Amino acid sequence: MTTDTYTAGRRGYGRHPGPPRPPEGPYGERLFAGWMTTGRPADLAEHLARYGAPPSFAARGKHVLIEAVARAGLTGRGGAAFPTATKLRAVARAKRPERVVVANGMESEPAASKDKALLRLAPHLVLDGIALAAEAVGAAEAYLCVAEKRMLRDLRELIAERRAHGIDSVEVQVCTPPHHYVSSEASALVNWIGGGEARPTTTPPRTAERGVAGLPTLVDNVETLAHLALIARYGPDWFRSRGTAESPGTTLVTLSGATPGPGVYEVAYGTPLREVVSLGGAAHDVQAVLVGGYFGTWLPAGQAAALEYSGRGLAAVGATPGAGVLAALPSTSCGLAETARVLEYLASQSARQCGPCRFGLPAAAEDFAQLAFGHCDRGTRERLEHRVALLAGRGACKHPDGASRLAASALHTFAHEVRRHLAAGPCPAALQAPPLLPAPTAAIGDGDWR
Amino acid sequence: MSRAQRLVIDRIACTGHGLCAELFPEHLALDEWGYPIQAPGPIPAGTTRHARRAVAACPALALKLAPAAAAQHPQNPQNRSDPANAVRKYR
């Protein structure tokens, strides 16, 4: 797994000028405001002192919050950047009166730790967001899904404390679904909560129509809900006072790789990517940056540095902020080897339901490994490109699409390396450099989806 | 005159029998493992009979025809990656 975010972040501090910072850990002005002030996770008293109790929209009508979220332009922070208000509306307008809210804190991206950091440092913002979203869509049932069993007890205690103070009208159940890459996909989560397997199901129907036990279900990333809790208090104009017109607000980024200060950073959308990376201290000798996560895009360092970190800024080169992962690849590493290991991991994480993901993805991963670590001929390389292209758009979920995007961007960005590997076999870095991107190797058994 | 139609494949139900590509070659091909590769967009004009034949013959009941407009769902909120960024951009 990744190095621990909280200790890892420490190394970044004191190396560059900037605003005063707490002695260690993540950095940010909104979601991490409490942490920046005190340097410790915010308990309920501190949270209430800083933000006050979450406002009630009962008297104003529940659509008021949804419209505020719409005007704020909040988008999902789990990876797809879907407009949050659209999802809220879909569930709020559902015919069935019983509705469900699911807060997704699974963070199955091995290179990401922002959701874990948020749940540890500002859990009450997330819990506020769950309660407010539940009120807005008319849900009496809410779940908070997290990956690690050791988070269960703490979160349950926080929830009980909030209940005792009469803060939440909805009872939030904390649960730990199986922690596989595709298990945090919305349809997989609701399927598991409803008593099934944590595997994606065919969409449509979307979870807003048929989610947990067939009920209309709002599935939102925990960071999204924390932003919602702030919008509920301070309004859309406040939210838009940071970020760009198209990508308003701040967002959490997990920085890793060739940086002196890996960790979680809260940045305003629109910040130059060069500045985002340098929040971890002066990074040097970076050859490429993985943007978004394992469904993301490799960009050459020079090209990446010049971009604006926002949906629009990254779209110019076919990338997205995704799950907020930025991994800087040092020139001493081989991008093909890194990608090959990640593809093998993604292949191992398939839910093994759809043919292209079950057969095509492992085959593409094997070809890629051949290119990275073995002796690859022209025929294998052409077959690899063909197999990679055929993954997109052919699964029930977007797992094969994401793997395809990653592989295609690697072949493009490391084209020079591809030629070298084809001509002379694997480069020394491919064989010797320690792996940069975490790629857990645990195989998933058929019984591991319950 | 019927409206444009789209062939919808349930990828989880599909087990790669491959009959569909044989019965509806105007729109479908098979990959190395016998799973369908679909041409983009609605089915070509004048192929509805072949499409229906493929739908009816699928042993896994994984195919259906839907109006082309309705099949173009707004982006699925649950999609983890943005389909707007297709692999083709790199080609």
C-alpha cells in the first residue's frame, strides 16, 4: 500500500514558503480548515464551534439546498465529475417515497488517500453532508461505506455522539463492503448493501432509479458530501469564490511519486498543475505525470506542467481530474513497467462478468507486460494496440474503459520508450527501478464479493 | 417508416456464443474470444430484420432493440470515468 498519508505529508513541510501550516499532514483551506488550525482531527465540539450545526432546510423546502448545489456547480469528486444537483434531483423526484443515501468512502484507487484523510480529519463535514443530502432527497436510510474495518468503531462513535446531540435526523449505518477496485462503483455498492455481491450491475437502471433493495438511491463520494455541507452553510457564491467558472470550488488531490512531500492537498480548481505538484515541494527530474488515477492518463511532464488543473484544462489533452490522483514519475523509472504492473492489477480486479473485461483485459495486460519486461515484436505491439482499443465501451461498468485509457495514454506518452523496448528489450529501469505505483497483488476468489 | 433503432447488449448476460455476429454481420463482429464488437451508432437502415433475428437467436437473451434516441442516455452518473475522453484521442 501507499505510505501513510499523515506521516508522509510531514516531509513536505518547511521546505518552501507559504501560509503557516500545522506541524504535519494534509493541507487545505476549506475541508481541511480545522486541521490547518489545530493540527488534529476535529471532534464534534470543535466542528460545531467552527461551522455551527448543519442548517435545516425543512422550513425553506428541501429543493432549496438542491438549487444551491446546482448554482454552486458542485460536481462529484469520486472520479466522474457528474453534476451533483442532477443526481440529487433525480432521487428527490423519484416516485417511490422510500429513498436511500449512500456515502462512498471506499477509495479503491490504490494511489489515492484523500477520502481516508478526509474521513479521519474532518469526519463531521462528511456526516453533515450525508444528513443534509438525506434531507434534500427525502431519505430515511443512509449508509457510509468505508474500506477499512478499523475505521468502523470511530465513525460509529461519532455518529452516536451526533445522535445524542440531536444533530442528525437520519440514522447513518457504517459498513465495509469488499474492497476491490470495482466494488466501489455505485451499482456494485448498492447491490452489496441490498444483500447481493459487490459487483457492478448492468446500467440502466441507474441507482437513482433503482438502488439499494430497488429503492431510489443517491450515491455520492464522501468529499462531494463534505463540499455539500459547506455549500449548505455558506451558499453557492461562497463556493464559487474559489476555482473556475466551469470547475468551481476546491478539490482534494493525492500527490505521490517523485515529490519530497507526497500526501493529500486541497487545491482550487484552475490552479496550474505545476503549482499543485510543487505543493509537495520542489519536484525535479519528473518525466511524466499520471493524472486521475488508474483509470487516468499519462502526460509528459512538460505538457502536464503547463495545464490548468480543472476538468476543462485537462480535457484539452484528453485527461480528467478523475479521483484526484497526481503521481509524478521520476526519470529513473520506466513508465511502461509502471503501466504494465497497474494493468495486471486492474485485470486481477475485474468482476469477471463481461467477456471483454474477463478475457480482453488480461490479454492486453499480458501483451503490455511483454512490451515492458520481455522481448516484444512488432506483431505483439500491434496486437496490444488492437486489444487496448477494443476494451472501451464494452463492459457493464467502465472498468475496461479506464484500463484502456491508461494503456493507450502510456503507449502515446512513452512512445519513445516503446520504440526502445521494441529495438533493445526492456530498459534497465524496467527491470531495476522499484515500483512507484502501488499494485496490490491479492487475487479475488469467487466468494470474496459478499 | 420506423424510427432509427439501436442494438443494446447486456454485457453481463452475454456469454459469447457469437450467433449474433453471424446473423447480423452488418452491425456486429466478434473479438478473439467470441464476444461482440458493435459498430457505433444506430443499426444501419434496412437491417431491422437481421437485427431482430439476432435478438431472437441469442441463447443468453443478452440483446434487445431500443429506439436510438432513448438509448442515448444522459451520461450515467455512476460512471467512474468520463466517456467523453475516448481512447481514440490518442490514436
